[in-house]
Amino acid sequence: MKKYVQIKGTKDGISIFLSDTASLVELEEGLLQHLKEQQKIVSQYQKLAVQVHIGNRLFTEAEEHSIKSIIQENSVMEVSGFTSNVMSKQDAKKWKEEEQIFSLATIVRSGQIINVPGDLLLVGDVNPGGAIRATGNIFILGNVKGIIHAGFEGDLKAVVTGKFQYPSQIRIADQIHGFDDESSKERIEENILTAYIDDKSELKIDSLHILRKIRPEISNFQGGQ
């Protein structure tokens, strides 16, 4: 049973590696055997945080609780977390939403609010009173006269591109830039611009070309002037 469990010291501290081919009963018995030997060499006055690696498997909450209880009741180690090589369906769905680009071809009218997880590509205008929020980047091929909020869960690397016009308001994370004052009324911007957070945590507006410099990883989006 001991062969299913390995306890190692790593650069990040103590780690317990559990076989992903063993049953829960085999793991529990192997842990108890291993921990009895560890008690001989570890001082009872030490408190050691330990990470449990479970390989290509997922534990239920009950299984995690069982393993955690065995470790903490039979050693001076405290479990700081479980690490798996696989994703739960919920985590996989969240990752997919964050990585993909949602595409819409529509006009966002007054009173409409569009919420998107991840990035959004909108082909169309955003009218005054309309709003778009995305957890990632927002690319708009059209006139922007409403409220655009990229990175609304706090992503400071998010960007917004579009033709920003009066009375639009651009937000990234908690930073805001408005085109809604008196000086903006006479200004009709025909070029596609980029809004981003600079290294001083300030929201900046620049030409589309800056996107290639500040976010080189965004390589699939292309726009013209």
C-alpha cells in the first residue's frame, strides 16, 4: 500500500504524491502507513504546510475531506490544497469562456446591456444609452456612443478598440475615460482607436497601431482606418 504514496520535499515545501491508479481505500491505508514512519523523524512541535498532488484524477469533496483528515490527524502536516492534472467540467467551461471570442453583428440600442465572459468582437454601433461589458477585451467595428466596459472583473490587461464618439464612456477594470464633455461634442473620431491601461495604471487612448506594441499576443484582430 505504501507504494501508492510518496512524501517529498520540493522547492515549494512538502508535497504528498498520491497514485492516480489506486483506489481510495488503498490511498488511505498507504497514507496511514507512511505517516506512522514520518512521525519518527518529524518533531511534534513543527507545523508543516503540505500540497497534495493527485495526478490524472479528481476527488469529490468527501474524498478530499477523507484524505485531508488522515493527514492532519496522523501528522503535524496541514493540507494547504489539492493539485490535479485534469480540470473539472465547471473549470473547463470557465476556461473555454475566457479563452474564446464572442462575435456579434448587431446595433446595441439605448437601454440594452450586453454581458460577455471573455472577449467580444462587435460588428455594429453602440448607441447612446447602450452598454457592453466583457471580462476580457472588446473590439468594436463601428461607432461607439455608449458605455463600454472591458475587464470588468478587474483585468487591467484588457483593451477596447472602436470609433469613440460623443457621448461614449470607456472603462477598463476600475478606470474610466469619457468622451461625454462639451469638448467632445464637436469631435467626431473617424479612426479606430485603442483604450488600454498603461504601466502607471492610467487609462490611455491611442491609435489602433499601439495595440501591436502593448498587446502583441493579440494577433488575430486586425482593423483599418
